[in-house]
Amino acid sequence: MADASAARTRAVFEFKSATLPLIAVILKTTDLGVLAEALDLQLADSPDFFDQEPVVIDLSQLPQGDAGPGIDFAALRALLARHQTQPIAVRGGSDPQNLAARAAGLSVTAMPVPPAPSPRPPSPAAEPPQPQIVREVPVPANGTLVIDKPLRSGQQVYARGGDVVVTAVVSFGAEVIADGNVHVYAPLRGKAIAGARGNTEARIYTTCMEAQLVAIAGIYRTAEVALPADIAGKPAQISLDGKKIVMSAIE
């Protein structure tokens, strides 16, 4: 009898691990008023950027003094849901924060092993705390992730394990990252990082080179060095020659 019951159970459902596209909202303040203003500003031009996608709330970059509960997670869930997301979990929080999150119906997940960090040259002035919206996406079977919506300041797309193709503008303050190549068929004004896990053969291509920063395998060049006249605002490719970033025009 037990064997028959077990057989019926197996036929009805299975548990399997799944690798899914995931958005992480990395909080840098517990002030929900400041957060609401920053989200409204970042997403004003692309209200449909998210389509009820699952979201993990990352608490790892909050100031050290914010280790207590300090967050109204129910209000935070409502705030994020207003921008067409579905908050499902938190990560990187303290024990009190995790308890408060669970009480609000959120799961607690462990911090993943991060990709190679994007190069970030020192900033001359401190910036006000804002959220960073990170879309971590395992690439499809063909090895290429395609993004057809504009990336606004504070938004980041990371193509884990392959190339990324962006067919809309990458705004100043946005980041597009790939373990392979980065293709931007639009103005590239933010940061483009190819070979994020050390692939020195990776390249960056764009139809309009205006980048804030470009990097390959951890070697980077910023806009502080003026672009050559035959590169600025024109189609270009970026590659690595030893320890040197090389830019060349695409004719």
C-alpha cells in the first residue's frame, strides 16, 4: 500500500533545482522615503523595465550602523511592487533584519559567490545613498543574452557565462557586464565590462562610443582620458593588448 502511495506522489510532482533570471535591489539606505525618490527617478523613463519579475533585496551594503531591524519590510515590498517587481527574499542582512523580513513574508537566502567586481575608480565626491538595480541573468543555451530596453542610471545587467547584446541606450551611470563579449547597438554612455571572469580575448563593440568606462578582464579605461576624434561618438571596438586597452574605429 505504501509503495502504491509513493508511486502516485512521484507521478503528481517533482522537486528540481532551477536556475532563473534574478534581479537584486542592493539597498544603501534604510530610509524608504529616500529610496522611493531614487527608484522613481531611475525608473521614470522605463516604467515597464520589469514585468512582475522576482526580486531579492540585498542588504549587504547598508551602513554598519543599520544592522538592527530598521526596515519596514512590508512597506518596502509594497514600494518595490509599485515598480512591477515581486520581492521574494532578502540576502546579506543581520539576524534581526532576517527575522523582520521573515515576519513580512520574505524568504532569506545566502549571498551568492559574486562575479569579478567591476572596476570602480575612486570618486572625487561622496554620492548620496541610492539603490543599485542588478539583473543577474544566466545566458540562454545559445550563449547570448539580448536586452532590448534602455538601461538607466543605477541599473546593471550581468550576462553570466556568455555574451550580451544591448539594442537600446546604455545611459550614464548604468552598467552592462558579460563574462564574454559586450555588444551595444546604440549609444554607450555608461560602463561596459567584458571578460568579467578574466577572459582576455573578450571585446566590446558599440555603434556610438561615449562610454563612462570600458573594461576587459579587469583592465579598464575611464572617460577621464579623452577619446580620440575617430572614436568619440562613432562605431568602435575595444580589445585588450597585454595590459593595455585598445580602441579602434569600425569602418
